[in-house]
Amino acid sequence: MPTRISKQNGHGKVSKHNNGDGKVTLKRGALGNLLNAHRLHHGIFARVAQNRAVGPSYVSRVANGKRRSPEIEQALAQELRRISERA
């Protein structure tokens, strides 16, 4: 049985439609919103890593909670704030 799911997020309304075959499709406007959100966040680990002279994998481990670094956590938070101001 087809179902429709709508979710309000910071980038507009995202609508998903399940055709009952296990595949979820997105409405055209929603795909653009998702791509824009991804574009803004793309490369965040690389940017933080370059600014702090560490590797992007280390930044990723800090972001995922596998490592602890207050300096990297603060840099990630700052970069996310910068991104949210652009959105």
C-alpha cells in the first residue's frame, strides 16, 4: 500500500512517497533542497583539518565520538555556525 511521509526541516518541506515496492522517491523540489544542504556541508572535515593542520580522518573520528579533542570540536562547531549563516 503506498504511503506518503512529509517532514518539515530547515530547508523546506521534504516529501517522500513509498510506492509499496520498497523504493522511496522524492518530489523534485525536495531533491534540490537536499542537494543544497549537502553542498553546504560537503568538505567540512577537510576544511577543519586544513585549518588545524590535522588529517580529515582525525576530524571525522572526533565528530563521530571515537576521539576527543576540544580544539577540533570547537572548530567543527564554528564551521557549522558559518554554514548555517550561509543557508
